Amino acid sequence: MCMKYLLIDFGATYIKCAVYNKTQDQYVKGQIIPSPFFKVNKISKVELLNILFNIVSLHEKVDGIIICTILGGSYVENIYYSWKSFQSNKGDKCMISGLFNAKPHIHHSPFTNSSDYSNKLEIIGNVLSTPIYSSLGDTDCVIKSINLTQNSVAINMGTGSQIITLNKIERYFPSGRMFLTFQELFQSIGINMFELMGNIQIENVIHSSLNLNLNVFKQSRNYNFGGSISNINEGSFNIQNLLGSILKEFVLQYKSFIPEFSEILLLGGISKKISILPDLFKIYYPKSTVILLEDDIESTHKGMIKYIKEEL
């Protein structure tokens, strides 16, 4: 019997879909659509169900739905508040389980012993007659997708960023959400910041001189009244210096957390979107071997597939 699973990564910027055929061990990428959380901090159960119905309706011949989501949010009555909202510490925690009046069936996390977490995948409801299983955490799926050792550390760079080791996760480093804040400035004058970053040279980063605080959103780990730019001097306040300074500060923000690891694994959308990043990590972390984890399979989907193979 052919077992096909619809994989849905419900992220803060995009919802990424794929179909995994367990029988043939085959992975096929699906659509990528903007996440509602890109523009808003909250969403109703009705709106969430409509999004799921629309996605599942395009995949009628699957046998089950496996979904991972951003964590840190919660329901207040029929409204889900994402981690971007300060309402997110109230009510039930799981965005998907909350749609089906299930207990918070988030998959057991290797870093969490809470009773709010399930220790296995189990059916919690149906969408268009297709079973949907316990929701997984997106960071847990990323962890599942890689093989960490005592001497390695992974830096996941998505909408937010995490440092992942065998024993700990450090969260809420400025990443994609921060870059998009600076992109707003460039877009307002008709320039694509990411295209400019694609052409920047290593020397521009090394010799950049502006001091930046990248904590431009309230949930970032060192937020204090917003971000800032300082050390502005005549002859140095230009686009090239600004971009170089942003990249330098972004790479160096992890410095105090990963001083002793012999291997640094880079993954996540930002690590691929800004091509110079692996080279910058090699320069600023010379004692470590820096590896960009590139794969045709999304890291979250890869982790979901491992859960399927082990539990379904």
C-alpha cells in the first residue's frame, strides 16, 4: 500500500508544502505561499482552517498530513496570537491542535519535559477527510534533520535564528525579520537590498565601520527600545558601508555563544539567500570548520520525514 503524506511547514514568513511517499521514499516539493504571520500577529481559527482546507484541497490523494509550526504562540478564545504578539503567553499553546479541540499535542521536544508535549505522532483530527497528526515544532524538525556531535553547533537562520547544540538551544537572535526591516528602507527608494548584498565583497564587510544594534523587534533577545546605527562619520555613511556593517554585526552576534566548537553548521533560508554568509563565518570563526547544509529538501521537511519513518 502506497503511503503519501502532505508535509506543511507553517512558518512566520512562508508556508512551504511538499508530498512525501513513504513507500518509495520519494519527496516532491509543492507550493510555497506567504504566511499570514508575515503581516499580522494574530489570526482566527476560521482563517487558519480556510488556509489548511485550501492547501489540502490541492493534495486530495494523500493519506495523512504532517505539519510543523512556529512555536511560542497561543490561543485566547478563538484567536491565535503568534510569538510576535505579547498576548502569546495566554491560553493553549499549539496552533494546530487548538483547531481540533485536542490537548496540546506538540511533538515531544528533546529540550522539553513538559506534560504539554506528546511523545508520539497521533491523529488529532481531519481536514477534508484526511487525517492530520500531532503538530511538530519547526525548530524540533530542524534538529531532527541534522546530525549534531559534541563538537558541532548548528546555526539556524530563518525568520528568527537559533543556536542549536546537543544540550541546549539559544533562541531569538535577529535574522530574517531584521533583514526585512532594513529591506523596508531600501524598498521605499526602489532598491532591492538582497540583490545588493549578493554583489557585496568580503573586503566591504571586513572594513565596514558603522556600529549597529540589530534588535529591531520586541521579541529579539536583546531588545531595548529598538535598533540603532552609530559611529556615523563624514565620508562613511553610504550604502556599501551600511550593508557591510549589517552583515558583520549579524555574523558576530553569535560569537560569545560558540567559542569552542570545531564545526559550525549553517542552515535556514537566510544562509542560502545571502551567499556571502558562509565565507564570512569562515573569516570570523577561523578555528571552526564552517559547513553550509544545502539540500533539495527543506530542513523542516527533512526532519518531518525522519519522524514519519520512525513513528508511522
